[in-house]
Amino acid sequence: MANDGDDYSRAYGGLALAARLRRLSERLDRDGTRVYEAHGVRFEQRWYGVLRQLLANGPMTVGEIADTLRISHASVSEARRSLEREGILVATQCPSDARRRILDLTPAGRRLCDRLRPLWDDFNATALELNDEAGDLVRFLDRLEDALERRSMFDRMQARRSGSD
């Protein structure tokens, strides 16, 4: 790879924080996709969190999954649609609220998850290895997330722009 001077995200450090996190996320997703392909499995990284929640908790609504994973409702809905197209999960109307959909794994989805468990164990071990090699990156990500919980980027920007920071 180019030296740091030729790498925008590295050269600008904290000034390119969002770009750097997005780049790393895309890189991890690409590598994950390559692992699945190497093992002859059609699998999208965005499915993982939804499937793990359904395995751990049984049927759940899109909103429950989004809240648990702390991601947008739209992201879970998008994953749901592609998982349904693949026959991995089924969404049924909630009897008490027609606006809500209850998601559950299909028998084919359960078989896929069973097949993927050993691979997921290897992903987990590899993630721990990378975290250790990076000097406990997760601890720093926790600190960043906590800082954003205390005061969002939006609120920080608003205060800076209004001169009250």
C-alpha cells in the first residue's frame, strides 16, 4: 500500500475518523465475503447479526433486532428482505399489530446456521486475534461509542457552529 502521505485517511488521522471506520468496515466485510465464498457458501455479512439474534432469542420483530444490535430499522429490514428472498427466514404479520413483522428462521435457515457454526467460531477466534494484535481496539471503540452516547457528533457540531462549545 502507499505510504501514509498517499493515504488520505491515515494522513488526516482523527480528521478522517468516519472515513477510516467506514474503510475498515468495508475491508472486514469484503474479507468475510471471501471466506464464505472460499467455503462454497452464499452469505452476506449483513445477515450475521440478524441470524445470531434469531438463533439466540427465537422469533423477533425487526424493531427488536434493530434495538438489540443498535442499528437502524432500515438496515434490519433490508437484511430481512434479502434473507427472505434466499429462503433463510420467514416474516409473518404480528397478530397484535399488523404493522409489525415477526421474523423466524426457516428449516433451510436453521440448516445453514448449523453448517456455518464452525466457520463463525473461526471468525470469532480471528476477531479476538486481530483485537489483541491491535492492542485491544475494542476498548477504544467502546470509549468512542461512550463519548458519542454522552454527546453525539451532531450535538457537538451544533454547539461548535453556534459558538457555545
